[in-house]
Amino acid sequence: MTSMASNVTAANESKPANGSGVSSKEVKKRLLVTASTFPRWMNDTEPKFIYDLCMQLKKYYDITALVPAAPNARAAERMEGITVRRFQYFPIRQLQTLAYPGAIVPRIKENKFRALLVPFFFISQYFATKRAMRDCDAVLVNWFVPQGVTQSFLRSKKPYVISGLGGDVTSLNRFPMHWFKQRAIDSASAITVVSSDLKNVLHSQYRHTDHIHVIPMGVDLTFFGPEHRDHALREKIGKPIVLFVARFVEKKGARYLFDAMQNVNAKLLVVGSGPEEEMLREKASQLNLDCDFLGPKNKDELKSLYATCDVFVAPSVIAADGDKDGLPVAILEAMASGAPIVASDIAGIGEAVFDGENGHLTKPKDAAGIRAAVLDVLADEERRERFSKRSVELAKRFDFVNIGEEYKHLIDESLRHRSR
């Protein structure tokens, strides 16, 4: 295995680079980051929030990301200074479809036969993580399930931090998964969640959760911004633009947005894919919506869509199995781009969207409420501009630079505590 410290600046350079605060004479600590959602290649349409966090953490550590394999993705590569290793979990490479595109639980719901891959996934992840830990000093574990559960069975003295991101906290809380998650909590050096709501969920259902750190999702403020507004697209469409960006799964609540958009004089742009796509296309046709399904988009494509829309809508709901959003990164990206937000008053969303300040919060599953909120934003240009400016201001609280520093402090503290 290539050493994760191979890219440390030459020892004869003495000044910290890029404001990292790490002298180039110092050998960076090696951080292993485990996750189940990660870009399969550059400019992929898969969510990049773990990748973006790695890009911030590489200022302080040598990063290796251990993630699931995917058809046509390389088993190992370097991506902008990050070592990426993709563990194989089934002999037939083209059948490794449990994690991409989308997320594991929706993939299984879409095709029940994928559940047969789960044991292979856990076993392969266990041994891949065990091998990777030989060359790391600490581990950042994203999602309680499956990464946190797997990590808890590795008998290692190296510290690890678990980050709960949403559905991994709010669902799968019955026996035996409750026991597995409690085991992961008990052996973790520290726990983070992306919202206070998720912190309360852990407090109410698990022991030893007195010292949970709330570190929200981050957004790259150097990448997203109102300056990416596509005036040509606006002229081509010729009417207000309402934007939805998410996986087509129950908890994202797209069906309620579609109901809300009936007879609204606006173009609905829908970005994403997933098991509900056929249902949503049929619904759009039945309701005679002026709606374009754009498919998945990468970050370069999204930044202009966010900046061009008149309102971004996130109609999240609590799914039947308890799954719900933490704080969707799409909301933060839209805010950084200057979009007014209409979103459900659910989970951690209220920690970024403030009713009457940068948009409106509505009750979950309330199509009439969503409709009224969207029309309110579209009806008043002055109000829309005020919401837009406030979105940009509020997005600064979620700057990935600051998020990276919070994680660094927590990881360093875990390393110091373990060394004692």
C-alpha cells in the first residue's frame, strides 16, 4: 500500500502551506475516512460532501478514503491529493450495485435482491478497513450503519470518530441494529451529528451520548455563488424557475412538491434519480406540470442551476421507516448560490432555513402550504431579493473551512486522549 504520508512537503521547507498550520517539517498524521457515498470518478453526479470534507482535512492530515467499489470505478486512485481505495464486495464486479447510484437503503428498496449483497458488503468492508488501519493513526467514520457498526468490531487502539448524517441516526433503531449501534457508540472516541435534532434522537434512544458534537454539513463558498446565474437559461425558459435537487426517495417528499405546483405559472426543474422516478414522471404528466427532469447533475452543473432558480424547494418528510433528513447539503449549496428556500420544518433544516428571513418553512406533506410559500416568494421581487441576500449571509455559517477546523480539533483531541 502506498504510504498516506507520501505527499508531505519536503522537509527543507519550513513555513506552513495554505494556512494549514502544519509545518512542512512535521509528518502529517494519517487519517482514514470511511464512507458509503463518494464520487466514483471526477465530475461524478454522486454527492460529494464527504469528498469536500476530505479536501479540507487534507490540509492537516494525509487522507485515505475507503469506500465501496462500483462498476467502472477504479479500485485505487489519487483524486486531488486524496488516496481513494474502493473495496470489492462481490466476485462479479458489475453486480456491485448496493451503494451506487444513490444510497444503500433506497437501492435495496428499489430491488429487493440487492439485500443479498449486504452480508458480502459487511464482511468485505470489515477486512478492507482492518487492512487500511495498519497505515493510519485515526479514523473518521461516516454513518453509523454500515461503517460505524463495522468499525466497532475492529479491535484496535486507534481512535475513531463517528459522524451521524441523517437516516443512519433516525432509523434502524430496533433490535438487533440498536445493539450494534450502541456498541459503536460505546467504543467511539467521539460522536458528531449534523443537527441538534439528530443529537436529541441519540440522547433519547442510546446510552453514553452526553458529549455529542453538532458539526453541520459544509458548503464550499469559493465554488457556489450568485455570480453563476445563467441568464441565457432564464431567457430561454421565460418564466420563474422552481428547483428541486435530491434523490427520488420517500423522505425527500417530491410528490408533495408536484401536487403543490399544479397551476403555478413557473417551470419546475427536477434534478436527481431514484426509485420514485417513474411515479414522479407519471404524476407530472397527470397534473400537466411544466416540468423538466434533468437527471443527476455534477457540482459544476448544479452551481449554475442553484444560482439561476427563483426558489429552491426541499419538501422533506419522515419516511414510513423513520428515515429523515439531517440537514441536506443541497439546501446549503442553494443558499450559498443566493436561492430563496422553501423547505419542510423538519429535523435540522430549521437550523439553516429561517421562516421569513431566507425563505419559508412549511409543514411536512402540506402541498397547499408549499404552494402558498412558493407563490409568496415568486410574487414579490423585492422580497425574493431580500431572501436571496439573506441566504448567502446565512450560508457563511456552514463554510467548509470552518467545518474542517472543527473536525481537526476533534480528531486531534481524540489522538491526544488515546496517547495518554
